[in-house]
Amino acid sequence: QVQIVESGGGLVQPGGSLRLSCAASGFTFSMYAMSWYRQAPGKERELVASVGGSTSYADSVKGRFTISTDNAKSTVYLQMNSLKPEDTAVYYCNARRMGLFASNYWGQGTQVTVSS
């Protein structure tokens, strides 16, 4: 059974930091591209960062956010520094595999609120 569980969200002041974690199970972690998305109220879900062969970031988070993985723990992290109010959103973890055995899995999301 596939499970993707995010944690680490919360309330933080502008300029602060948070580290999100995404623990995956039920599939071969190393064969999937792992990504973090976010969705703010009234907005579409957007890609924040992705890792899988190469690493990429949305322009809005470059230099502030860092995505990393621990294959031994089947976990992907998102270190978020210098947080801004516009980073407030529900953050979702995604696992995607392309090709013959294409699959796409989502977590339930974790709320990040940046406010003073």
C-alpha cells in the first residue's frame, strides 16, 4: 500500500525557517522523481522544487529553499529559509514515475503559514 506522509508544517514569522519532511512507503523510492508543490487559497497548485536525476526550483524560491532526499529512509525534505508571507500555502509531496510503469502519488499536504 502506497503511503506518502508530509510533516513539519506550522506557523513561522517572516524571515524564519521550516523543514518539511515527506516519508514514502509502498513503492521503490529511488525510481521516482520526488517533488514539492504548494497551493495557496484561491490559487492553482504550483511546483516548488523537484529532484530526480536533476534538481529544479521555482524562481520564487531559488536561493531560499533546498530539496534533498534520503534514499535509505525513503524520505524527501524541503528546507525553507527566509520565509515570506507569500510562501503561505498547503505544501504537498508528490512521487512520479514516467514510462511503462507510470505512477503518480500525492500526500495529504501540510499547512505552512508565514505571519507575524
